[in-house]
Amino acid sequence: MANRGQGEGSIYRRADGRWCAAVKLEGGGRRVFYGRTRREAAEKLHAAMEARLRGASLATAGLTTAIFLERWLRESAAPKVRPKTYDGYESLVRLHIVPALGAIPLEKLGPQDVQALLNRKVAEGLAPKTVLYMRGVLRTALNRAVRWSLVTRNAAALTDPPRYTPKEVRYLQLDEIRLLLGIIKGDRLEALFIAAIALGMRQGELLGSRWSDVDVDAARWHVRRQLQRRAGTLTYTEPKTTHRRRTLDVPASLVAALRSHRARQLEERLVAGDQWHDDNLVFCTPLGGPLIGTQVTKHLQQLAQTAKIPPLRFHDLRHTCATLLLAQQVPARVVMELLGHSQISLTMNLYSHVLPALRKEAAERMEVALSLVQ
């Protein structure tokens, strides 16, 4: 290491051949500049020192928005969020945020810069929900920049979010449920679709369930993990929040379907022989391996088409469960817990279409109550 005067920093060569110029920061820690040559590193250090003489902070001298976001992803996001969530962050940063804002010095990034990006993405046809998520990611990153004392304000928080109207929830009507149940009778995934309607579990939760999670005799289902697809690879992960780790009571009709499903699966295991993958999955391929969610959804859509039911997603079975429960006067708090929602407001906002019927029922019950005291 080549030592310099107090406060002037130091320049040294790393084991990988890169040159580094490091200087201590006023509030503790240090700032490091990298270069392919000693001269390049020294020039970056000199520029930062010149900026400090003009009143700039060494912590942000030469720090672009792109460099900061890379550091945020590596040091803040990666250790805390789930891999699939991180992939979403990284993709938005790499494909949309950095190409537009990356070259701007972090301390000069203003609300107008972020707002222009959001408006342009909406104009280009990017889904408003995606643009809203992009704003959220940038807002989270800049909150960290504020806590790290790199900036004094959060530029993303000062922007107007894009107008976003959630799509209307799609759920099956009673006659559609009857048609679907009739079509799936005897299908090897019949129990899977019944479970989705009866329990409202997410597709990943169902596909990740093991027989050790299901107590058929006690009619209990423990949601303990989920199956996710990341970078083309299927992986099992823990529930995202404590609310998603829950125990559900299984209705009798689903218990019967599970018993039949288990018997069919044992027959498939005998046929597969040594080729069977013993992952103990409740729902699996004919060889015991995990099912691919997109293929399950495609199969469901083919069944729905045969039943002459309008197109639906697998997630619409979950919506159907919640709608049926609320329509049957099950308290919203209970529905929230069954679905694994973190807040009751999320449950009620999603299923506000049930409220008119509930309000009418409440008025009728109130009329009965008042008539008893008159």
C-alpha cells in the first residue's frame, strides 16, 4: 500500500490486479475508487478530493444512481428478501431504471427525473401495475440511501404514482362450480382443483404440500412451504410471512377426494417402480416429481373449456373460495386468516363485490332484531 498524507487517502493494488484508492469519510467508514491502472484510481480519488473542497460529500462524490442501486441490491436487498423477490427487483433495475437514470449522480437525482421515467414507461405501454411496482422498488432503494446519509430526500417518494385500476376479481358462480366439478370428476388432478376451491390455497402452496403436511384422518392441512419457479428451476421455499404459515380445516368432500387421490397415486407409484421420485408430494407427476404450475393451469383451462365455462386462471379458484365464504356470512377476519392475508383491508378490498349482498343481509337482520323489541 502506498501511504499518503493524513486525510489524503491511500492507493494500493488488489490481488485481482485492480487498483484501489481509498479515503476515510468524515462520519466513519471509507470510500473506495477502483481503476484498471494506478493512474485511473488516483484520478478518481483526486476528483473526489476536489469535489470535497467545493463542499461536496466524499460519500457521494462520483456516486451515480447506477452504482448506488447495484450496491443496494447487493448489500441491502439480497440478504433480506426472497430470491424470487430479488429477481424482480434486479430485473426492474437493470431493464428500466438504470438505462434511464443510472448516469445521474445520486445526489442530483430529482423527483422530476423519476416522474419523467414513470410517465414515459406508461406511454410506452408498460403495464401500470408494473410501473407502480417500479416506483415502489426505487422508493425502497432511496429510503436506504437516506438512512445511509447519501441523500437528504427520497426522490421517488415525491412523485405521483401512475393511475392503476385493479382488474375485477374473477370467480365462479354456483352453476359454473357445478359444471366444473362435473367435468373434473375422475381426473387425476380432481383433488387439487377441489382443494383450491375449498381451501383457497395458492397454487404454489398446493403444489409444494407433502403428505406429511396433510392429516386426512383429522381433516387438517398445514401450509408449511410452497413450490416456486426461479430461473427455470423449481424450488421449495418457506411461506413468505407468518400469516401464510397456517393450519386449515378440510371439509368432508375434500377428505373423500384426497383418499381417492392417494389410492390412485399409490397405483401410479407401483407402475413407475424404480423411476418413482419419492418426494412425498400430495400432487405430483405420474413419476412422483413436482408439477409445473403453468401446465396445471393449462390443464384447468382445457377442462373449463370442455365445461363451457369462460376462461379462468388457477388463482380464480382461490377467489371463488373467498367469495363463497363471505357470501356464507363467514367473518372477514376468519377469511383473512384462511387465505393467509397479512391485513384484513387486503381481504375486503379484493372482495368488495360481496359487500352489497352482505349489507342487504345485515339490514334484513337488523329489521328482524328491531321487530323483536317493538
